[in-house]
Amino acid sequence: MRALLTAAVLLATLTAAARADSVFYIRGGGDGHGIGMSQYGAYGYALHGADYRFILGHYYQGTSLGTISRRQTVRVLLATGPASFSGAGTISGSRKHLAPATTYTVTVKGADLVLTTAAGKKVGTFAAPLTVSGPASLSLGGHGTYRGSLQFSPGAGGVQTVNVVGLDDYVRGVVAAEMPSSWAPAALEAQAVAARTYAITTNVNGPGYDLYPDTRSQMYGGVSSETAATDAAVAATSGQIVTYDGKPAVTYFFAASGGHTESIQNVWTGAAPEPWLVGVPDPYDSAGQNPYHTWGSQMSITAAARKLGRLVKGSLVGIQVTRRGLSPRIVQAQVVGTRGSTTVSGSQLQGIFGLDDTWASFTTITTTDPLGTLSGTVFPAPTSGSVTVQAQTGGAWHTVARVAVSGSGAYTTRLPAGRYRIVDGSLEGPAVTVGRHVSVSRLLRVPGFVACRHQTLTFTLPDARGTVKIAPATPTRC
């Protein structure tokens, strides 16, 4: 029999369908690969009185300072495409003279190069490479001003332009492009020596060039990047390089370490260990209000699973780091799903989530709210073995209990009705409402609601004092 709900609902129990909510946290530190010298760390050491020799010796363990000829040159690829320049007075191997104030254009003709003025007057056809120099610096249209000479050759995308420049003049264009010129002199001097050494130990073996002008080698801006402070740092360390066992040592450097650098073999798969490229503590990496010393983000578990894509088997549970380097940088981790796990590297996770560094940790907090109970999981399980329970009262959160967490990360506790969340360290779980059990033994009148007499009903409470929603617990034909 069906009737309006006006009869007594005998000993009905209010029950709420449990809702689950999750948050996926990423916390980390550092910016860059983590190998060699931390630039913020070097700045911190300089602020604490260390000179550039100490700084270099700390980040490049077991090294010494050596010297290299001041006549050494490097060849930097500046551009491939259209080429125009000014400031030149001579052409290498030619008796023709150029006017420094005139702008010239270089075009490809077969294996040769044609030089014309901006007005279209032909200067001549020259065998590649065409090398020009001047009484001062040279301007390359659309790119900048450079010391040394410019060398032009036919390239895949037009004219290839290379800057042939003395090593110290090259370093003058690097230091301020890699490190703020306002930083302490010792940091700038350490950067100058590291940049000089890096330039001669990392030849990219391009066709006619040794280095790129960007992070594929190191940032190089030519004359426009030079400052009085960085020029002074280059002059103070002129010709000096870092050596290990008497040979130039590759001097990798990066922005920020997060507090500890890393050994090369733990960062780049297949890289051989190098005795001077080992992880060391970096106590002053937070200097200068370093924005990369620590960082973090959060998202829904759904968003995280979407980024991980096919690495997730079943539904995403979380990410468990299984191996770290000398620092907290991830060497290997497991993407854990309800149907299995997938092994990934730290660099894979860095790329997937767009992280600044592989120094990272991942935490998933899931909370459910059946009536009278707060339960859920923290993955990976907290090493402390417990989490904090906070209640919201008067618009603020207050700690009300500590709850044990199992080895799998599960927690559960009985609570009175209210608004709650759990906190693991500094990570806050989703806020949920815990309802309460109520026995009903008196007549309820709910206009418009049709139900069977003595039918079990589900009462859902959105919050402790919210509107009651009523529905049959199970579909029933009266």
C-alpha cells in the first residue's frame, strides 16, 4: 500500500551515504638538475664570507684551480636564417674593406655566400666561411652585439652565424646572463670560473661551432649582458679554470638545490660517476629569498591520474618513492593503482607534473564521512604513525585528537557531528561533514512525499544542521 508519509516511521535510523574526497599533494625543492654548483647556494656562501675558491672547492669536490691561455677562443652558434650585420671593417682573407657604419646582408648562393649592402649594392661573392671583424663590437641584426668576429656559412635553414670570441670575452657575456649582477662578488667570481671551465669541457661538436647561446650550453648574451660587476669578476679570475687530477673538470651548475646537491649518476640515467660531481650539503641555498628552495602544488586525485595516463593501473592510489639519491631527489618510484603498480624515474615524474626538480614527495589524503565516523587513507602512510584531527568551530580549525594510522595508511575514528579534516604534517586533508544517528519513533509529516508504510528510508544530512533529504533505502514495490 502507498500513502503520503504521515504514518509513524517506527524506529527508523537516519543514515547518510558515505562520501569520499581526496587531495593529491606534491612537495619539493630546488630548480635544475642538482649537479655541481647551486647558484643560490654559492650566493649564500658568499654572504657568509666564503671566497670563490672555497665555493668552487665545496661544489666540485677534490678539485683545484688551474689556468688556461687567455688567447683561447670559443665558437658560439648565434642564429640560422637571415643574416645582417654592422660594425665590421675587414673580411678575413680578402682585400675588400667594409664600412663599420654600414649594414650588410649575407645570403647563400650554392656553396658560397653573397655580401650586399642594405641598399642592395653587391660587395662580392665569397667562399664559406665568410668571417668579418671590426674595430669594436659587431651587431647582428635581430640578435645583439658581440665581441670577436662573426663567421657565416650555408646552413640548413639559411645562413648559419657563429660568434668566434675570446674565452674571457665570452664569459663576460655569460655571467650576468646566468646570475644576477647585484649578487656578492665571490658568487660572481665562482660563476665566472665555472662558466669558463664549462665552455671548454662541453663541446657540442656542431658544424663550425662549439657551443649554443642558451641552456643547451649556457646562457650567453654578448655585450648586452655585460655589467661592471660581472666584468670585474671575470677580470679577477682571468684564465682560471677548475681542474681534477690536473685536467679541466666539467663544471655543471644550476639555480637552486633545495638544501643538498646530487651525484651525477643519480640524476642522468647511464651517466658514469665522477669524483668531483658528488652530492654535498648546501646549507645556504635559501639565500636571497630563493623562490625555488621549497615549492609545492596540489590537485585532485582525478587530475593527477589524468596526467599520469597509462601509467596508472586501475584507479590511482598514489605515488610511492622507492629510491632516492644522496639528496631527496627521486631515482625511482612506483605509480600505485588499484590493479597494480608501474615503475617510473624521477625525471619521468618531473616531466609529467612539470616540476622544477626531481626533489619531490607525493601524498594522497582520502577522507570519507559515514555517520558518526571519520575515516580514510594517507598514502604513503605517515612515518609518524598518526595524523591530527581538526574540527571547524567559529570559522577556525582546532586540533581535537590524534588518530593512529595503519601500515597501509588507513585511519578511522568515531566523532560527534561536525565539520572535520585530518592533517598530516603541513598537509591538510579535505574537509568533510560527519553526521549523526537519530532514531525516529514519532509521527513525521512530509507533504508530497509518497512511500510505503513501514518502509526503511535513507535520510541524508548535508551538514550537521542542514536540510534533511529523504529517499527509499532500496527500491520497493508496495
